[in-house]
Amino acid sequence: VDCSFSRGVCVWKQDADDDFDWNPADRDRGDGYYMAVPAFVGHKNDMGRLKLFLTDLQPKSSYCLIFSYRLAGEKVGKLRVFLANKKTAPVWEESKGKDEKWRTGKIEIFQGAETTNSVTFESERGKGKTGEIGVDNVILISGLCPED
């Protein structure tokens, strides 16, 4: 399932109880947009959450969520991913990029008796004043995540 922001068929929703919203940003190549949080939005440790609603996932099966992400800028903050049935701890977290390039994140989602009905991308504001945290090309495939 292609959940990219420019042409995706998925249901994305901003969290109403967080500190700021994710916003669309134009891609450098001009072919659509991605979702981003600029480093200057909010105050240190403020959170912005963007939720992807998953429907019709089969119980007792596995899926792989693949996405592109970028943490650009000095002390820009953290990007975390939460699954709805595991609310307490993030299943994925990144706090700084080695450079400003886009990277690929992969998360395996196992549907047991409880099914995961949403994935939340959470941005935590850092101390930096420049750069951004970005997410793009969110894709859900059935089966285990492929090796690199």
C-alpha cells in the first residue's frame, strides 16, 4: 500500500493534542511533497504527531512499514515511530542524521490477536534553530522486511 503524501491512498491525520502540526514541503525535484517539521517550530521538547490509520490488516500476519526520513540540522530533535497497540515505547527512534541525506527506515509489524490500527510519526523539537525533520515515501508491504 502506497501511503506517500502526494498520491497515497492512506488516511493521515494530525494529532489534535500535540504542540504543532506537520506541514507539506515541496520536494527538491518538484515531483510532489513530503511532510516536515521545521526546526524553528515550537519550543524545545514540544511534540508533533502525524498518525497513519491502517485498515484491513489481516490478523496473525506480518507487514513491513518502509519509509524515507531525514533529520537535517544541528540538534534538530528526534523522530519516533509508535504502533497503536504498543503505546508506551517507540518501536523506532532516530535523533540525529550523519548528514542531511534521506535515509530508509523499516519497521516490522506483527499482527497477533491484537491488530495494529495506526502508526504514529512523532517529531520532538530539539535545541536547533535550522533544518527540519522530514518523512516521505511511506509504504506498507505484506511479509517480513527485506534485507538491505
